[in-house]
Amino acid sequence: MTPPARRDGTPESRRAAQSRQTRAKQRATELFVPSATTTKRQHVPADRANQAADQPLHQSGGVRLQKVLAQAGVASRRMAEKLIDEGRVEVNGQIVITQGLRVDPNTAIIRVDGVRIRVDEDLVYFAFNKPRGLQSTMSDDLGRPCIGDIVGEKIAAGQRLFHVGRLDADTEGLLLLTNDGELANRLMHPRYEVTKTYMATVMGEADNRLVKALTRGIELDDGPAKADAVKIIDVFQGRSLLVVTLHEGRKHIVRRMLKTAGFPVERLVRTKIHTVQLGEQTPGTLRALNDSELRSLYKVVEM
């Protein structure tokens, strides 16, 4: 048999052809697991982790493990069975190498190649563009407009949503809403230094002296505060447009820093939380976070 020709038309040696065929077979059987909705080293709340550890590995009324993996987008059922045979699947801390195991997707902690697979479809994650004048609460005793007025249908459908942090009524822009309490708590915790970016319109013509003052630190009544980065976008008619990035979460921190520096805020819009951006999203609307955004949030808070 004549060896196959290479792209340049010259014959390929038998050994090279065999090597090429072997590599092709290996690529055909490899699975790109991270394409599923996954989070490395995903943290599990202690009560849920204990619950999972205390349960027997096999749940008689559960769903077959290969089906759970397929529904999570890890692989087809057939290839999921191959993953199990190769000892690459872990359930509740134990490596599974036998077929037919049934699990409860709502409680089981499942990993493939050490990567946590999120199979709880009840968890939801939204980016919300808060309009000016809206209270950052799900309900308001004084009857003022609040987030709950906009997402009321989802709450009525049984989705208990948390707002991750808050914006004062006069501040617009990006808020994250979720029913994942662990993620919400971590995103707000100062330990993880999750950055937020704001677009601020201020009174006064800003220059590099303001940039240096904000990045070096401003002394406030509750201690010093400093921005991670400041950029002057425009200066016009006695006003300036700035982009301010910082990881602090104290109340009214951006407004207070700019006022103390001599540049009171006229308008403030939060445009970004870590890698999640507001973009062209219309005020008062929700959109679901995509897998890339969610993985990025989990990574920054070590989940």
C-alpha cells in the first residue's frame, strides 16, 4: 500500500503515518470537560457538605450519574461512562469507577478531573441595571420604589433573590442578583477584594492632581480610602467625567472620596463588578450571567 501523501505532495513514511493516526485517535477520545458549567475548588456550604458526606453514595430514587453528567454538558452519556471507567469522576469525595450509580443532583457534590460540576438548576444569577431613584431592597416599608417591584414575578415564582451589596437611591448601574447565598456573601467580603468600577460626573475640572490624590488615599471620617485606578475621560464646562475603580465597599465610598477631594458627584453609575460589565443593558432590566462571567466570579472568591 502506498503511504499517504503529505500536504506538499511528498509521500509520508509508514512510521509517521502510524504516529499521526495514533494522535488523531487520542484527540477523538479526549474530552474537554471545562466547557461545561464548572467551578474549580468550588466551595460548598458546611451544612450541605456534611449532608452530602452523610448520605449513602447510591441514591435508589436518584438519577444515573452518566445522565447527570450529560445534562450538565460535560459529555454524552457514552463518553460520561468512559469518564467513570477511567476513575475521573468523584461523588461526595469518593472516586466512582462502577456504572449504574444513582445520585441526587440537588445534594450530590460531583467533580470531574477535580473540577466541580454545577448541576443545581435552581441556582440563578442575574445582572440588573438599577435605575436612579430605586431602593436597593426587595421591599420597602415606606412604599418607595425598590428592586422587588421589578423582580416581583420571580420572587412570586419561588426564587428567593439576594442583591449582592447595594447602591444608594441616587446611584445607578450594575447590581448582581442571585439566590446563591454563599457566592453573595463572598463577593461582599473584603477579604476577596472584588473590584467595582464607576463612571462619575463631578463638579470641577479634574486633572492629574485628583488622580494622584485618589490613588494615594483620601482621609475620611472612618479612615483612609483609596482607589485602585482613576481615569479622566473628559473635562467640559466646569465638570469632569471620571472612571473610578476600587475594591472597598464602605457606604457611599466613591461619593465621599470625591467630595472630600473637592469634586462633588452629580451622577454616579456602576459599570462593572470584577469582569461582569453593564454594557448597553437598559435601565431596569435583568439579564442572566453567562458561564464565563459566573466562572470568573467563582474564581475571584475562591469557590
